[in-house]
Amino acid sequence: MNDLNLRRAQLLSTYGVGGLLPDENASFMVASLDQWDTELLSRVPEPRLARALHVADLFLPSSSKRQGSVPVIRFPFIQSCGRCGRLGDLHSLKSKWNEPFCGFCKPKSALTPSRLIITCEDGHIDDFPYHFWVHGDYYASAPDDHQLTLKALGRTSSLGDMMVSCSCGRKRSLADAFAPGAFGPMRCSGRRLWLGGHSFAQKGCIKPPRTVQRGASNVWFPSISSVISIPPYSEALAKAVAQDAHILSEPEVLGPEGQFVIKATAKKHGSKFTPEQILAEVRRQFHGGDDDVPDMAELRRQEFEALMEGREDGPGRDFVCLPIDVDPSIQPLVTAVRRVTRLREVRALFGFTRLLAPSEDNPDVKTCVLSPENDRVNWLPAVENIGEGIFISLDRAQLQKWAEQPFVRSRKAQLDFNARAAAAQRKQKTTDVDIIKVAIHTLAHVLIDQLALDAGYPTSSIRERLYVDEDSAGMLIFTASADSAGSLGGLAAQADTEILAKVIVDGLRRLEWCSADPVCIESSGAGTDGRNLAACHNCVYLPETSCEHFNGSLDRGLLYGIGPDVDKGMCSAISWTSSIRGAIKLDDSLRVKVSDQAESINISSWESALELADARVLPLATALKDLHLPAPETGVDIGPSCEWVAELLWPAYGVAVVDGIDETRDSWLAIHNWKHFNIASVTPSEVAAVFTGKR
């Protein structure tokens, strides 16, 4: 086996403890933390996060053999020979552990790990039971006397073409391996192989085993907690003390015999700090009492307060946050803006799940431990990233008032219904949806999507951090990486007063219409468990690395409104419509006034619409363009089965222009609150009046 070189961040996010690590024709599982050698690992100073996760230390995983190897075990145990087709472990195939070649073939043929494994929702994992799959409860003799082979029939590329045969004559294809209840009476083995072998299996697991491919993304979901280093923990003195936490956290340091340790620590840092300063910081960090251990919600509140307070630049500071004036065009919703020119994020892995990702919507998902219960280690793997960002604080009182409107309550009711249905199916508890958080989360996605165009960073490298509770509402849009590439300044520069206002306006205008509308905007449940409403890959979905909630809890309709409630969205109901939609007003000649920027975008959209418009609707469309109405979609299929066509359609406004009279179609449009007009009888002024609210 060749040495595997991984980035440190991958040992938290992709190939952490219990995860499967591929290597050419081999596959390995990262072993538990008690098997790691911490002597060569460096500490990550972040006492706030360590206390919240109830450990003493955070360590940076090794990135090279010189800094200590990460222990692994070979998994799956079952291998297959591509030449003779034999299935079995390395011993039964007469292979050495570090040279996986079939001992029955001449010349030797490389062995391939089984592509199928089984796991359950409690995180247990095991080899796919090929022998049970072929024989069921029937054993003619001892299982070791049966030689299994795996062959492809060569007819298709599906699992049904893969045939498992036994030397006793029995055989069965893998066609139903992924079916629910595929293993019938077979119970989960409860094996937790990453902890050290069969002895750590949990007996009596009642969760049904499920087949997965070993390279599937649902085999391992990390459970990660992160914090932003804030004063005073982001100061040079705090970091210096935290580096020697394993020594300075001992109670004896405070006594007379500890004076030597305090002086040695001060000397270690070039006498930048006096022994008195070191001692005071030791008391604050490690000996202030155990009754002030914060939870993750409290850590977020502390970060929100630090971001609002701000921090000037200075020597050795990892947190620099400068206040920026708020442009009047995005008030009163936006109450404060901060340019975060330097930040440090620490991320720690405290567990993992299988099959279901850890989230607020899956509160009962079991988190697997990283070390055995009888040999629990007092540290966790962590990485630190340096970056920059933009912090935006929103008016919580205004949002609360907006959330009490009937339109917003109806959106919340639909999301609550979807969450209850999903929880009932899994027999789990559910929590009420925080509709304000959904709206802020969606707005954060809109801004990330726009900032990726303006700031020069790829979308996958920009992340969100939401601050939403009973008293606060805000978001931190930031980028962070393990090197200086996370702080090039391009993102923080977008926090300038006029630039940020333009980013918000452009982002909201650009995603007001989705190429999947009206299907997207009318959705009653999208994404995993219906956690989203109006959201899809064509509009507000982001790469997995950017979103805190796995692209869940999103609803574009909350920002813009829908159909007859188009003026009830957060962007329209909180007095900033004039900036976003170009101050749509009607003068005496029914002409809509728009800003120059909105006009240029609208003209381009109209030109495309007129090219695609049917000849029967072209005169009406041309007249509507002259009135400066928003450009419509043309020739859109509508109806439950897309059986009708709308010649002109404005999904965000709930307006449709159709051809001819069809009672069934017109009734369907009315039921779904669409304002619809017939080409033959409508005038341009009647359509324009809808957009100005005068009809």
C-alpha cells in the first residue's frame, strides 16, 4: 500500500474517524482517536469550543508521516478477484494483508474490496452478508465449506446482472440488495469496527441493516462544531496560554510550586508577556469555575455581540471587525454592517452519523462516538482557518412583525406540516420551524450567490453563519481556509456602503425569477423531507460546503411573495421594494418608472421574450414592453399535467395571459390565485394595472 496523503481538513469533513478512505484497489476505515499518537500532534488553542464539547484539548490532525500517521483498518474485509470471481476475506483468498492479490490465480490477480456494505441508522457497519444472501437460513454444512463467486452475466450494467454463486449450487443476483427489508429476519450485527474490532459491537440493535455502496455519501456524515475566535480569546496572550493548556490547566500551577511553570511560559514567548499577565490569563481560561460551561447557542450569542461591538486592528489579533455605514436603500431591515477583515474559525469533529445527516430536523439521529466508552480520550481533532467576511445585522422587531402576517404564517404552516410528516414516518420528534430563520437563511444564499460573481471567490469557498434567536437576527458571510488564501480582501471589500447595497439589490433582482418557475415558486415541499418550499438547484441551492443546513430550510417565496401576496414578501413588506424592483409606479399614461439599471436588464429580457412569443400575442407583448413592465416568460406549460400553455407568464406576480376560452383551465388558474387574461379581450392597460395594484 502506498502512503496516503490527505489535507488536514479532509480528516474532519470527508475521511474522519469511522469514514471510508479509498486508495486505488483498496479501502480503509479511519480508526478511533484512542489509537492516534498525540505526541506529534500540535494543539489548536480555542478554549471556548473545547469547553462546549467537554474536552480538555483540540489537536490538529497530522498532514505527513513525519507528524504522525493516522491509524486505519482495512475495510471491507470481503474482497473479490476480478479474474476467478472468488469472494472472501484475505485469509480465505490466500492473500497477505499488505499485498491484496488472489492466491488462487497464476499469475496473481489484484483483489478489489466489495462495492457493497451494510449499515444501520445507529452507525453500525459490516460487510455485505453474501453467504446469507445466497443461502438465507439454510446451511447444508459449515459456511467455510462454501466457496462464493461473484460474476457479471454481461447483459447489462445493473446490479441484477451481478450473480453471486456458491459451490453448493445455490445462486442469487444482487438485484434486490437495496430493497427495504432485503435481509428479512437478519438482525444488525452492531459492529463498530473503527473502535478496534468485534469486541466493541453493541448487542441488541433493532435498526434494520441497509445496503449501501462503500463510496456513497451517506456512509459517513460528520458532526462538526465551529466557533469564530473572538476577544479576548483571539488575542495573542490568550493564544499563547492556550498552546500549553495541558500543563497550565492543572490546579498546581496556581500554587507556589507553579511559579516556575509560569515563568518558563513567559520566557518561552520571548518575555512578550510578564509572569503576572500569564498567571491572570491562566486563572481566566482554566480556573474560573465549571459552572460557566457554554453551549453552542451561547457561543453564537457571544459571537453576535462581538461582531456588533467591533474590534480595531492590532498586533497578534485574529479578529478585526470594523463598522460600516448602512446605505439608506437597504434600511430599515439592515440595521448594521461590519467589515470583518480578519477572522479565525476553528472547526472540531465530535462524532458522525450514517444514512441520515445530523441536523435540526433530525434531532434523534444517533451520533457515533470517536473513541470507546471504556477508553474515552479527552481531546478532539480540529482545524483552524483564517479568513474574512461581511457581517449584516437585521432588525429583529421588524422581522417579528412581518412574520405575523397571514401570508408568512401560511408558509410556516406548510413547512411545519412537512416536518411533522417526515418525523412521523421515522418515528422521531420534531420541532417547529423558525420562519424568520428560513427567510434569513434564504437571503444569505442569495447574497453568497451574488458575492461569488462580485468578489472573485468561487461559491464553494464562501460560507454562511447565521445568528438567529429571540433577540437577534444576522448573518456572517465569510471565506476561510487553512492558509492566507482565505484573507485576500476581495470579500471584505464588498462591505463598502454603496457596494453592499448594490450586491443585495442585484442578488435579489437576479434570483427573483427562477428558470424552473412556476414549478419552483409553487412548490409545497422540496428537498429532503420537504424542508424547502420555493428552492431548487436553479436558484438558491449552494454547494454543500457553503450551507450550514445541507440546503434545507429555504424558501424564495418568503423574500418576494407569491401570486396575490406578491407584496407580502420580506423584500417588499419591509420598505425596500423601491431599491429592488426599480420603484414600480404608474403615472397618468400607465407607464412604469424604473431605475436605469433595472431598465437595461429588463430590455434585454424583453428582447428574448419577443423573439420567442407567438404571433398572436406579439402585439400585446410589444405594447407591454413599451409600458416598461417586467419581462414575462413565454410559451410556458401550465396545469397539473402541463396540459395547457400560457402565452405570457409572470410567476413572481401570479399573472398569466392565455389564448382562447377553456373553462377547465380558467377554473384551475382561479383556484390557484392566478390573475389571467385572454389575448382576444385584454388591453395593455389592464395588464399594467395589475403590477401597480390599481386593479
